[in-house]
Amino acid sequence: MHQATQRSRVISVPVYREALPSLTVLSRRSAGGLGRSNYAYHHSGATPLMCSILTSSFQATAVLLAAGAKADIRNYRGKNAEELALEMSAPSHVLSALRSARDST
């Protein structure tokens, strides 16, 4: 069992793959939990490029793209880096760079 704190309440959640969506819902309800819940939800099969987007580390995103990171790979949830960037409200220059990387493959 894993304990998650939500507004001074402690709740126990079994930790296994099927529990992650319910844990994500709990995290989305808490203040400031959106980024953490998106990472938890999308991390399976994520590339370093996707992880940089999910954690809003957009400087790392730029470095990875410059190094040739593939933007067309999909994670376990079927999302690619550009789709995750849209979901995370990434800056327009990041979206543009992802589109360019996608179109070059």
C-alpha cells in the first residue's frame, strides 16, 4: 500500500498499474498536483524527450532535439512528444521545434 496525502488527509492506495489512474485523479484534485499527475500517467514508455516536456524542462527539450532526439515515438498511452507538449501548454517555440523534428523524420 502507498499513502498519499491530500489536503491534510492521508489515504491508502494500492500500488500497481491499475491503481495509477485513480492515484492520478487524486493528484489532479490537489493544488499544484497537475504536473506530477501528468508525469505519473505518461511516464511508462516515455523517452527522455517526453520526460523533459512532462517536467517542463524546456531547456533540456531544446538540447535533446538539437542532439537528434526522435519526436515521433509514442509512449505506452499512445502520445508523442508534440501531443504531450500541447497537453502541458508548452511555449510556442517548443511546439515549433517539435513539429520541425517530426517533419524531418
